[in-house]
Amino acid sequence: ACVFLDRPDEALRHLEADIAASPGAPDNYANFNYQGCAHVLAGRWNEAVVAFDRSLELFPSFDSALMFKAMLCRRDDRVAEAQQLWSRVRQAEQSGALAMWERVISRAFGRSQLREELIALLRSLWSESESVL
């Protein structure tokens, strides 16, 4: 909840405690994904990528971690990597639900100034992938 309330450092403390309490828990992929979102809110892009990578190690087709990592790669002009990740998102979700992902970002980052930047990155990835698929 702290991630969604724009309190990333507090969220990270709770998430780290949860992961430490159950280091092998199968649902830690979600905790690492939330860590990535908290790092994005805090402007710690490299730490966010590491957290999304840890999420993907546990759940390689987790569309949320794939989407956020793709956006961060795109933000860093790592276009080929972003497109590869984004194609995995699109494969995991054949419906092509751009509006759904925009809602997810709006809910997660609604009070943050990053909201518009992330939605623009999402739309860029979406339009670039249209020609690939």
C-alpha cells in the first residue's frame, strides 16, 4: 500500500522485511515487483531494474515486471532490449490491452509526476511493437 501512497522508502522497508521473513516464498516475485515500483517512485532507476530482474527470475513471464523493465530500458535508450521485453509482455497478453496498462500505471503512479512519463514510454513501446507483431 505504501507504494501506491507515494511513500517508496517506507514501502521498501516493509517489502524487505517480508522478503527476509520468507526468503524462498514463491510469491516473492510480487514483492520484488513492488520494490521495483518503489524504486521508480524514488527515482532510483538502476535499483528498480535490479528488483524487476529478481521478480523475473522467480516468474519469467510476469507481465508487470516485464512491462516496467521494458519502460526503463526504453527510458535509457536501450531500445532493442526494451522491444524484446515488450514482445514478451505482448505474448503473455494477446489481448493488446494498452488501456489496461495505462490504468495500472495511473493507479500505481497517479499522484506522482512520473505518471505521464511512464505512460508516454508505454505508448512508445506499444506503437513500436505494432510493426514487429
